[in-house]
Amino acid sequence: MIYDFFFRITDSNIIASIIQSLLPLFIFILPFALFAVWLERKVSAHMQDRLGPMRVGYHGALQTIADILKLVQKEDIIPNEADKPLFNIAPVLVFIGSYAVFAAIPFSGAFIGSNIDLGIIFIIAASGFVVAGILMAGWASNNKYSLLGAMRSAAQIISYEIPTVLVVLTIIMITGTTNLQTLSEMQTGHFWNWMILGGPKFGIAKFIFIPFMIINFIIIYISTLAEVNRTPFDIPEAESELVSGYHTEYSGMKFAMFFLAEYANMFAVSAIVTALFFGGYQSPVGYLGNLFGMHWLVPIEQFFWFTAKGIFFVFVQMWLRWTLPRLRVDQLMAVCWKYLIPIAFVNLIIIGLITVL
Amino acid sequence: MNVYDLIFYLFAAITILSAFFVVTTRNIVYSAYYLLFTFFGIAGIYVLLGADFIAMVQLIVYVGGILILLLFGVMLTNKITNVDIKSGTIHTVPATLGVALFAGILLASMWNTNWKNVNSDIQAASTQNLGFLLIHQYALVFELLGILLLIALIGAASMARK
């Protein structure tokens, strides 16, 4: 729908696609990051029996905008001994990596940045740029804490990518598609058609799938939590050990880009979990638009449901951050290699057998 | 010259320029990052040829895996142990021979391939066909490659243990 609109204006399918893929940045990522930073401060404050930001706007709602204005005005400090070209490119690379992911995320039936067949595989591929950017930032800063943080982060992300991909494989085996739009369309109807409850096909297999799907969901949630460096897996930027990890030396807008990328990533992984297990943009109970015969309302409702589910998982990430202590490096690797990967493999084999039989 | 051509030349320029810098830069970390752009450009050209699955695998395996491990190794040894790693020219004659042989093979395959240079010839969704071919026609090769990778993994693990 939106694509046709741009196609009529520009009269070129490539330019129309490029504009459409750029849209999520302005209509979604920037407003979401502003909201999520505020939400994080509020959640942490209320969990610690404080009030959090209260002065700017209603309950501090405009606090993040004030902070961004402050960051824009700040002097851009580049350390003397830093590797200047790499130091300047690194935040851009990290931001591109985390923002490219949004091109394949289906926000509603009417809007997906780019409806490619390999949606979920593209998302996994694009996140490789984030790792390269993080390593670049850590190395170019010429600071041992930054480098250590970057190393830890890269090791963590590439280790936890394995359980994530294994879980994604099980979903691909059941549904036979890697297109996130098709995947969301398959889970239409009511919440019992969601993948977490065995998928849309009714039968004995659906009920056998349920426990394995719940295990799958737990594995992918833990490993995506580690991939976005959130507590309890935040050793790359452990404040008490490494100052602030790979972005210690960054200031002003470059710091803001890392920050934006981090919050964009938080939503991206929540969106992937939503699209894979919780019906994507599908409503759990049916649509008001269909009830009243106003079909133009359905895509807007779908957008609402998708954002609501995504923000719920972002909220759970924040909740965990202020509840759990941080893991040690060896514990972190043990969780991934000794528990998550074997369990994910067994799950993959069992689900494969059930699908074949 | 339409937008499609423009995008092709953009990716081609990215690939060739960054590949040139990979071999000419003296700083090994810079080389590694130029390699990132080479892989990115090649992935873009794969997408333009309709081989989107290969493009994604290119990014996952080379950027997400090999390049990161390469950077890891270089950075761990370069900054922490204070050993300067510089790339120099050694073994010029065997290198030239190898490059000439490889270039010959590449040129021969380039001339003998029936390139699809019209937009409508390129299949929109090649992934399903690719999977079908891998499981049916090339099943044996596919399995053998899997076993080869498994052997490499076991070998790496046993070497790391010593």
C-alpha cells in the first residue's frame, strides 16, 4: 500500500523501495528511542522506590528531548592517540547495522520496510555489522577498557548468535518460510494460532509442539538479551569494571548514536521474538476494523498490536536489568555453550522429527 | 543507464576500491576493515544477480564470522602484547604464479558462463530452488561438505586443547 504510493510519486521501483526502507528510522526508531530512554529511567526509579525524572513535562516525559538537545550542543572530543578515521566511522557502522535490521521487520500488514523472502536471515546477517562496529570503536579508542569491552561484547554476540539461529531454524522447519510477513500472516486469527501455542495448523502436532515452543522462546529470549548486551549479560559495559565498555571515549552526538543503536537493538530483538512466537502484528482477539466494517482501520490496529507487544518485551528487558545481578565472564560462556546450545540442538532434532512424522 | 545500473556500478566500485586498499594498506587492522566493505560490495552484487540467499550467507559467514575472528586475533595480539604486525612482500614469484593461475580460472569461468543481464531473466525467489537442488540433485556433495566442516571443527577443537 505504502509502496504503491511512493511508486506513483517517484515512478521507479528501486527509488520507491529505498524510501520505504528508510521510513522506519523517522516514523519509528527515533520516537521509540526517546520513549524507551524515558521508560528505562522511570522503570529503574520506581523499582528502586524513587520517582525518576519529574521536572520536564508531565512526569518528565520531555526529559529525553532535553537530554538530546544537551548532547547535540556538547563538544565532540576525540582522544589525541585515537585512530581518527576508525573512531569516526565506528558509531556510524554500529548504527547502520542496528538500523538495517528494521528494514525487514513487518510493522503491520500494510507496512514492511522491504518484503524480502529471507527476512529473518537478513536480520541475522545485518547484525554482523554491529559486531564489526563495536570492535572498531573499542580498538580505535586506544583505551584498554574500551578494547576489553569490545572484545567481550564481540565474543558474547557471536556465541549467543548460535542458540538464536538454532531456534530460528526450528521455526523455519515448522512454517517453511523465512519471510517475516508471511510468517505473521500465518499466525492470523486468534492467539491460539500463535507459534508459542503450536502454530496455526490444528492437530495432534500442535499440542506436542507447545512445550518445545515454550523452551524455544525462553532460549531465544535469553540469547537475544545477551546479544543486545543487557543485564544480566552486560559485562561488555560493566560500569564497575570497565567504566562504560567500548563507548567510554565517545562524547556528544557520537555517544548519542551508540545509545540510539542500543535502544533500536532492544526493540529489534523484541520485534523478532514477537514476529516468531507471538503472532507478529496480529491481534490476539480480532479487529475492531473488521467488526465495524472499516477495513482501513485494520493496518493501524496491527501497528498498535505490534508496537504494544514489542514494547512489552522491551519492558521485560528493563525489568530484568533492575532485578538480576551481572554474570561473570566464565558463567556467561558456560550458560551459552553448556546449556543453551545443547538444549536448542535437542529441540531442533525433536521438532524436526515431529514435523517429518 | 537506469537506477539498476547505477547501483551495480556503486557496488562494483565499493568492491574493487576496497579490495585494492586491502592489499596496499600497511596497517593490518585497516586491511581487515577494508575487507568488510569488499564483502559488503560482493553481497550487493549477489543480490543484483538474484542470488539473495548467497548474499545473506556471504554476510553471515564472512562478515559475521570470519572477519570478526580475524579482527579478534589481530586486535588481541596487536595492542595488548605490543607486537607490531605489518604486512610485507615476501615470496613474490610463487604469489604471482598463484594469482595468475587463479585469475586464469576466474576469467575462463567468466567467459563460459551464460550471464543473465536482463532484469526479467533473473528469478525473483531463488532460495526455494536452491534448497531443492541441494537436497535432491546435489545431496551427496552437500552431505560430504557437512562432514568436511565437522572434521575441521573437531580438528580445531583438538588442536586448541593441546
